[in-house]
Amino acid sequence: MENNERKDPALFEHVWILAEQMDGHVHPVSIELIGEGRKLADQIGKKVCVVLAGYQLEEVADKLLHYPVDTVYYLDHPLLKDYNTDAYALAMSQLIQEKMPEIVLVGATSIGRDLGPRIAAKVGSGLTADCTKLDIDPEDGKLLQTRPAFGGNLMATIVCPKSRPQMSTVRPGVMEKAKYSEQCLGEVVRVTPQLRAEDLRTQLLERVDLGRKRVNLIDAKVIVSGGRGLKTPEGFALIQELADALKGEVGSSRAAVDAGWIDHSHQVGQTGTTVHPDLYVACGISGAIQHQAGMHESKYIVAINKDPEAPIFQICDYGIVGDLYEVIPEFLKSLEGKHFLDL
Ligand SMILES: Cc1cc2nc3c(=O)[nH]c(=O)nc-3n(C[C@H](O)[C@H](O)[C@H](O)COP(=O)(O)OP(=O)(O)OC[C@H]3O[C@@H](n4cnc5c(N)ncnc54)[C@H](O)[C@@H]3O)c2cc1C
């Protein structure tokens, strides 16, 4: 296959989103990327195209047209029924080689992080991983890809000067979702990729449900998070109690995850989930820059910490200096009999 590296960047056009689906359910990050892709495409006067890979998903492809999309390329093949790294990377890179998009956006989910770099390597381009901001350089129309660097201590903006497409994975929960519309103006183009079972090195034999409670931090309106200040894993029972009283989800700092007190799916921050709830309550969390990176856009931040110098107090709306084991029970007492909406 010819390498895109050797082609003139001017030949590449349009903004592509590689949609993610499982059993026909489109991952929310794909809708966020359509919203962001539309903004970028409008700035450079280009189209937004979504690539959906799967098998017998015509209805899903049609549904995607209700978002601001010009074309949905629907890669339909039995070998694409379940996610398979080789099959998806092959099918998508074939289409990219053929149609030559200028920008390709992928969600920085487990699947996107697996798929994006493989496609970039196959098409001879680079990839900026885990972007939190995208923009277009007004001077030359190149994609400005911003992501935390050096352990989150600074934000780096990366450009891809020569190779095309310009590829990024983007963190879920950071970009605004595209709006659903009753009207659909675009079209679905069905494509049958060239795939053979013998080209795939892995095969899905079975799916095992680990029975873990799913945490939905991205859509949560209220998050109560605990950190190392809890001192013990049992401390999360108190955090859960407050979260239940406020009808929220439980979050955590990385220190609590690293200590094995709570599953990584609860981690907020640069290497966890980016959240923007209406209310974020940080309990026994110092507010390291990497934690802030995932929660500083919360509407209201409440911090409970014994150390008045803790950095979390610099970004919170309401700060309580005190022992969380004294403050939270008082908090719970004051909430007794109250409905969350009364807050
Ligand atoms: C590349 C990289 C990525 C990272 N990604 C993340 C990330 O995604 N998310 C994340 O959170 N961190 C991340 N970190 C780690 C981060 O730098 C911090 O180490 C971590 O956030 C600290 O967690 P903490 O606030 O719970 O612990 P600490 O910093 O130890 O803070 C504990 C706080 O609890 C307070 N406290 C103690 N006892 C009590 C009490 N009884 N009542 C009230 N307060 C009390 C203390 O005063 C202190 O402020 C990352 C680091 C690196 C280098």
C-alpha cells in the first residue's frame, strides 16, 4: 500500500471521525468528536465524515446522520462484527488511503488508544495522543493539537507539518457533544473492506462480564471524590454515603487507586476520567495539577482538607479546613430529610 507520507498535503481534505460502537451502541465520545470535528471543518471550509465499522449496522449508520455530518462511511463486514484490532485497523486504513482525509479524530478510549496509533503507522502519519483541546492555526490551516505534557505540568501544542492525515486521539468528556437534529442532510456510503480471516491475528472467543458496577463519571452531575487523606480503603464507605445523599457518583484521586483502595474506573484526572459535574466534592485530596486537569471545569468545587495550604483550596468555590471524618458526618446530618434539589 502506498504511504501517505509521500503525498502532497494539499491533496488531503475533510475532517474524519472514527466512530466507536459496541453491539450497535455508539460511544458518547464519538458524538463529542462530531461536535468538535464540525467546528474544525467549518473553520477550514471542509466536510465532516464519520467512519462506522461493524456488521449489519445500517440503522446505526442512518442514526449518525442526525448529527452535523456530511457523510457516514459504513464499513460493513462479518469480520468487523466485534472489535478486532487487525480487522478494524486494516479496514479503516484502506479507506483512509483511498479517500485521503486531512484530519482524523479518534476517541482516547481503550479501543481508540489501541486502534489510532496502528492506523497512523499503516498510513504513514503521526498521532498526538490524549488531546484535550483542538484548534485550527489561522495562518496555515494546520491542526493545533493540545495535550498535557511533562506529567501534566505544562500543556504542549503539537502540529503535524508534513504527513497526512493529521491524527489525534481525544479524551472522552472534554469536547461538547454534537446536537441531535430531526433532519438529516448527509448520506451513508456503504463500503465493503478487503478483509480475510487469515489476516487477523486474534479472534474473540468469549466475552466475560466481570460484574463490576459501572461508574459513569462523565455524565455525573455530582461527584464526591476521596483521596489519600481517607487513610484507609474503608474511608470510601463514608464517601459513598455522601455521594448517595447527593445522588452522585464516587470519584477518587490516583493515590487512592494506586493504594488499591478503589478501582481505576473511579479515578479523576489526567490519567483517569475528565469530568465536569455541577458539583465536585474533593475529600482528603491535595489538588495536584494532574488531579485538577480532570476536574477543574466542574461548576462548583467543594474541598474538605485539613491542610489550609492544600492547592485544592486555590481552585475551589467552597473550602472547608478540617478533618473529613468530622466534616462529612456533619454534612450528612444537615442533608437528612432534604431532597438533593433543595440544595
Ligand atoms: C503522569 C502523572 C499522571 C497522574 N495522573 C493523575 C490523575 O489522573 N489523577 C490524580 O488524582 N492524580 C494523578 N497523578 C498523581 C498526582 O500527582 C498526585 O500524586 C495525586 O493526585 C495525589 O493524590 P491525593 O491528593 O489523594 O494525595 P495527597 O497528595 O497525599 O493528598 C492527601 C491530602 O489529604 C489531606 N488529608 C489528610 N488527612 C485528612 C483528613 N483526615 N481530613 C481531610 N484531609 C486530610 C492532606 O492534607 C492532603 O492534602 C498523576 C501523576 C503523574 C506524574
